[in-house]
Amino acid sequence: MRKPLFLFYFLMFYALAQIIWWGILLMRIEPMRQGMVIGEGMIFMTVFLIGALKLKRAFEHEHKAHRQQHNFLLSVTHELKSPLASIKLYIQTILKRDLNKEQREQFLANSLKDIERLDDLVENVLLATKLERIGKSIPKEVFDFSELTSRIADRLQVHSCTSQIIKADIQPDISYVGDKFAITSVVTNLIENAIKYSPPCAHVHVKLYKNEAGQIRLSVADLGIGIQDEEKKRIFNKFYRVGSEDTRKTKGTGLGLYIVKSVLDKHNAQIKVLNNTPTGSIFDVTFN
């Protein structure tokens, strides 16, 4: 990054120096046209500086996007290797050791959890690619939103902690018309995100209900580190992750909240990020 920027500044300085030098020479040759040369020179330099500034910003944006994509590839590689290594270890243990029925079932259950984790990751990547191609038209079907949310909360509870950290308050028999696969990804990503940024075994509250206006409301609240106000507008950007790339310890690909926002936009739903009390964040979704 430093070398290209140094070359950019050097070329810009050289070009400005040449413009000024040729302007001085022209005024010496045509002293009567000094005012015109200065005026046109100032206009040209202004346009040149504006163009150079925009070029610099575009270059920095491209560099940032490239770095985010590079970090995404590293994150995906890590996210894939971790459960694969775990599954391999479980299967090798089952094959090499004489385990009782209870131990085998436990190892197989843990392997299934890791397979589901891989499945969620692959679905996120595929859905992110799909969302970039399709327009506003999405496949729609009627499905039981209450059952879907309960099932996801129950499944992720097994992943998170041995104690009951996911507190689900779900109004029964809520139906919704939309892309069931995409909405499943929304609920999964919001709950996984809350678990990811929460302290071990802290409560995550999932609430689904209909308000007085008949709108479906989904909220996921955690007691984690929270999100700074300046980052709340950027967390839904593709590949964006909260915190510094160098100091961040949480796992993730930076696709989860991007998928959430993209899917909700296509369903004409709104999402707000609120501060929780005493700490943490609340992701509040309204389905019209």
C-alpha cells in the first residue's frame, strides 16, 4: 500500500510542478495574456486536484475491498478446517477405540453438530452469491414462522452452551409469506451473531410476536460487547466485521449481517440495531 501511494503522490507532485512551470514559461512569452493563463491554470489545477483526490479515494476503497476479500478467504478456510478436523478426530476415535454405545452416540452427535455448522457456512456463501444475481423478485411460500424460529433456537442452543442460554419467547401460530430458505438464514445468522459476541453462557433473548398493528416483530438481544454508533451503519456491509482486523478474536466471514440486510430488503422488512441494557445489542426486525 505504501509504495503505490508514494508513486501516486510523486506523480501528482510532478504533474503539478510541470503545469506551474509551463504556465510561468507561457506568461513570459505572452505577458499580455498573463490573466488568462493564471485563470485557466487555476481552473485546470482545480479539476486536476479533484480528479486526483477521487482517484486516491477509489484506490483506497479498492485496496480495502481487496483486503476484506482476502480476510474473508482466510476466515472461510479456518471455518471449514475447524469442524472438518473435529469430525475427522471423532470418526478416528470411533474406529480405533472400543467405545461403549453411549460414547459412540455422543461422538456421532458432536460430529453431526459440526456437519450442521459446515452446512450453515456453505448456505451463507451460496445465498450471498444468489442475492447479488437476483432482483427484487423472490420465491414466496406460506410457512410457520413460529415453528421455524423455535427449531433454529433449539438447534443453536446445543451448539452454544450446556446451560440454557437461549431464552426463546415465541408467540405460536405466526405465519409468513416469503422465501423460507432466506428467512431461515436471517434467523440463524442473527442468533449465531448474538452467541458469537456474548460472554460464555450469557443469555441471548429471542422474541417473535405480532404487535397491535398486526406486524411480525423479531428481536434478538445479547449481553455482549455491544456495537459503537459509528459502526452500526457499516455492520451490514459485505465482508465487514466489528473491530480491528489485527485484534479481532471472534470467528466469522463477514457475510452474516450482509445476508440479513439483503434478505430483509427484498422482503420489505426493516431492521434496527439498538443498545441493550446493561450491555450488548438488540437486533429488532419488523416485517410489514
